[in-house]
Amino acid sequence: MEKEKGKIKVEGVMQITEVIANLEKLVSDMKAGLVTIAAGDESITLRPSVLVNVDMKASQKKDKEKFALEISWKKHKEMDGFTDMGE
């Protein structure tokens, strides 16, 4: 885990079942309008917008395969008491 101001990075070797559990929690969180990433006693909570940028990459080499997913968005801007998600 690496922590900078406003940033948490989680990396390392995990069982595929742990990766799946993390992805399922991510999906559940996103459906609720939040994304919370925690590592140790540090955490960060993000609030995805209705529209997001998605970047998916996959590659294969002789002895290694890789899949990367990046999702980004602009922060909500409140207008007249309402946000992009109608809150």
C-alpha cells in the first residue's frame, strides 16, 4: 500500500478469489454512488459521476497476460442544490 495526499495505491499478489471479492465490492459500491478503497487504517472515498471515462487494456506475451481497467470522472458540481445524480 502506498499513501500520498488524497491517494491510496494497493498492489501486490492476491488470490484470484480475493480479487473477485474486491471487484464485487467495487460494483456494489458504485451502484450506491460511492467508491471506497481501504488499505490498513487508511481509506479514501470517491463519488463517481453519472458519466465516466473508461480505459480497458489487455495484452498477452509468451509467459504473461495483463488486464488493466481505469475509470475516471469529473467531480460533481452542485447547481441550485442539486448534483449530477439528482441528489
